Amino acid sequence: MPRLKLGVLISGRGSNLAALIAASADPFYPAEVALVISNRDGAAGLAHAERANIPHAVLPHREPSDFAREAGALLRRSGVELVCLAGFMRILDAHFVESWRDRMVNIHPSLLPAFPGLHAQRQAIAAGVRFSGCTVHFVRAEVDSGPIIAQGIVPVCEGDDEEALSARILEVEHRLYPLAVKLIAEGRVKIAGGTVAVAGALAPELAVTNPAEERLARRFF
Ligand code: GAR
């Protein structure tokens, strides 16, 4: 079975990129990272691509339209079928977003539609919510919006600061992103209107992610 080719866009640390690379090290994982693009020279995440021998490029453009043109050409040339934004902190050109409609996903560190934009974890603490988490969604023009594929939850604990909550959410991000990409690669994700249906989704009561990870879900049956 050919694996779904991913193009991962990063701006910084790249720990979600590393999680996708680690998942695709399993030959039975149905997707592989074919290309990494950073909009920042020296982004720490580029080292993950280097180590895994994955083609990577830096496109540090000021104008979103310049970035879109060059990134689009590279993604096409690499045969990328799904674009994954992984800590990509730039506004994307509207035409670029439209040209990858339903073929571009993003991970965000909150339970969207709560707390879109910057400092989602700080926003969650300020709002006093008891649970937060992360969301993988298809990308639409408005920042951190679009049909939701999967979410993961964590408690917000007494005394949490932004750093503590971010670390707790990040651990779930590293499981949720590979899970959501796997569901897409297996053809189980269908968008109807503004929402997503996942064929054969597991959602045991005590799972931390919904759909649940099969590996963890077994514990609950
Ligand atoms: C992650 O927490 C990701 O959810 C967030 O940036 C971090 C990137 O970390 N993305 C957003 O806030 C997008 N709106 P990483 O570079 O280690 O993957």
C-alpha cells in the first residue's frame, strides 16, 4: 500500500513534526513525511528532518503570497497529498488555503473553538477552565478554524502556569496528531458541511483522545 505523503510546515521547535516522523518509522503506519518547510531560518525543528533524511527547505518570506507560491511549488514537486501545520506561526495566503482545502490540517493547543490564536494555554488559565487540550482540524481561512477531526483533553490543575499546562497538553498533541493523520490516511475521515465523521471511531468513556487511540482504547474494553 503506498503511504500518504505529508508535507509538514513548521516555524520553531518541531516536536509535533518529530512525533509524525516517529509514527512513520513504523512501516505499517499509513503516512510518511515527504517534505518539511520552515518559514524561519534556524528553526530547531529542521534538525528532526535532517536526522531522518527528509528533504527540507527554508522559505523566510515577508509576503504570504511569496511564501505560498514557493511552498506550493515545492509541495507539488514532492508529491505531497496532505499538508500538516505543526507549530506554523504565520498567516497563510487565502488562495493557498483554498488550494489545499480538505487536504491541509493543523494542530492547536486548546479545545477549539475555545481559545484560538496566540497563547491558547495562557488564555485557558485566565478563563479558569478545568479542562483544556488540543485539536486537530482541517484548515479554513480564519485562524484556528475548520472542521474538527480529533481532540485530546487534559485537566487544568490548581497552581498550573502556562508552562505546566503547555507541557501537559503537548504530550497529548504528540499522540493526537499521528492518530488524526492515520485516520485520514486510512480514508476514514469524511467532511460533511462544517463537521467531520470518522468511520469506525472508537470513543471509550475514559479515553483521553476522541476518537480514542486503538492502542489505549483496548484497556477500556
Ligand atoms: C504546539 O503546541 C502547537 O499546538 C502550537 O504550537 C506548538 C508548536 O510546538 N500551534 C499553535 O498554536 C497554532 N495556532 P512544536 O513546534 O514543538 O510542534
